[in-house]
Amino acid sequence: MSGGVDSSVTAKLLADQDFDLSAVFMRNWDTRDESGTDDGCEWKKDWEDVRDVCRLLGIRCEMVDLSREYWTRVFEPSLALWEKGFSPNPDVWCNQEVKFGALMDHIKPKDAWIATGHYADKRWALPSPNMANFLAYSKMEPRPQLRRPVDASRDQTYFLTAIPERSLARTLFPLAQYKKGEVREMARKWELPTATRDESRGICFVGKKRRFDSFLSQYLVPKPGPFIHLETGKVLGQHQGLFTHTIGQRARLASQEHAMFVAKKDIQKNALYIVPRSDHPSLKFQTAIVDNWKWIWEDCPPHGLDAEGFRGTIQYQRSSASAATIHRIDDSRMRVTFQEPQPVTGAGQVFAMYSKDWCLGAGSLLETS
């Protein structure tokens, strides 16, 4: 439980059934690493709300401090990528490494299941003949599929696409069939303490009151470099580090009357290439090379990756899924070709593959063209 309305309603839905139920609150970020004190820390309010809901429902709860695991397995690797100018998605890796990794290791008994307030769905299905290794299965057993929920506007499958199959198999998504408005209404009807609580979005360690680049400047040493006009090659100003801007972001330069936009990062030159229009051709791409690809069913990828390619949809960032064909380059890299040009994004972004509403797997963007 996070202290929000979604996990609170999830707890109530389960409490009304015949489960041996307990709640776990994860503390993933230690503010003492930044300020030396816990005073004013948001996690304390979250933990208080979790306890209030659990008291009302009559279920036991505990707090698990996973801040060390979050730091070493999510934050430090992300920090190293930001420093190089990449754009990692720590929320995706948090689900893989912490919520459905370290937390799963903590839960006892080992055959226990975990339920979350994510807007996602899970179904059980047999491997089908259109899967590459279908004929290798001597014993056919149902396997878990990560599926989109009813409420498309709240779909969180993108952020779950890197979780291991073994963790997905032991997970319940009680909100799969509900829309956000219905969840709010149930919370009010049941008079849950979190019924009117505001949404909590964004990266957990940045918080609501800080700019992302200002936060990163606390951990990364400035590394000034040039802003270069992509068309003319003229140096127009100086940035304080590749991590201070993302691809496609507006770049405000005192020397320019109109806004410029970041089109490219050159890690070797420590340069940011910028263009003068938001509709500039360099801010679109149609082909991508994606690295570190993992299928949720690792031993059973879709058929056709080495020939005509597998057709489905690709989602990255908070964009809607777009039609694309994926080809295998080698064991870890895939080539993604979109039917239509897409808004440019930075290396390191997670690309997730879907077949209709079924999320098959994902990898990290290496380059676009």
C-alpha cells in the first residue's frame, strides 16, 4: 500500500473476501540522504494514511525499508545514465528491481501472493502456435499475461513491462475492471481516509516541488558544453550538462529571440544540437534500435522476428501505442520500424511492445533514425 486511494480501495476489495491478508508499505527513498533529517518528509504522511486505512479494515500492516535496494538497484544506475545524457525511466526499473523484486524476496511465506493498486490486468493463457518455441513445450501449462485494464486513461502496464514472469504469476490487480471515477466513488462510499487524497505522480524521489534538472544538479557535477544550431553549426550558447535537457525539450537561450528545441545529443562532444521549430523534421523518427530487450515470457518470443518481423504496437514515455514492426538484430537488440513518423525521444527511454492489449516485453532505446 502506498497511502493513496487506489491501494486503499484494493485493500478493501480484498478484505471483503476470504484471504489471509496483510499490508506492506515500502519506504523506497531516504530523505536523510539529502537533508540529514526526516522532518517534513512525505513518506511519514503516506505511512500514517496506510495505518489509518488498515485500522479501519482490521488488517495488519508493516513498513519495509527498501531504500538501500532502491538506491543501489535503481537510483545509482539511473544517475550514471543521466550523467551520460541518456533518459532512463526509473519507475519501470523500480517495479522490476524493488516492488516486484526485493519486495517479493521479503514476503513470507514464499508462496504468498501480492496485490497492488496498479491499473493493469492479468490473464492466464497457453502458449500458442504463433510463439517461436511452441513446439519445444512437452508440458503445456497456462502462463500469466500482462494485459491493459478497462480504464485506458489510467493504464499502467507500460511501467510494469519489465517485471519477471515469476513475479507476475504471483500478482493480483483488483482494479483491472474499474475506472478511476468508480474507485473514487467506492472510497467515498466506504469512508476510507484516503478517499479525497490528491494524485501522486512523477518520479518518487523528485517530489512535487522541485524541477528535475535542479534535483539532478544535487548529485551530478556540471559539465558545460555548447548549444549548436543543427542546420548552421553555429554555437549559440552554453549548457551546464547533457542531463539538464531531454530530447525534444524546449531550450531557452538568451541569445535567441524565439524558443529552440533539443534535437540531438552528442556525448563525445558534450554538445546539444538545437533547432528553431517544434515541427522541425529532426524532431521526428521512424526507425529505432532498442537494446537490452526482455520478453516477459523469456523462452517464448513471438514468431517471425527473424523473417518478416512481428507486427504490433510500441509505446514509449507517456505516448499512445503506435503500429510498428519489430525485427531481431541479435540476442539483446531489436529494430523497431513504425508505420508513421514518431516524436523524437532520448536514448534510454523504455520501448514496450504490445499485441493488442497484451504487453509482451520491452527494452531501452539505443538510437533512432
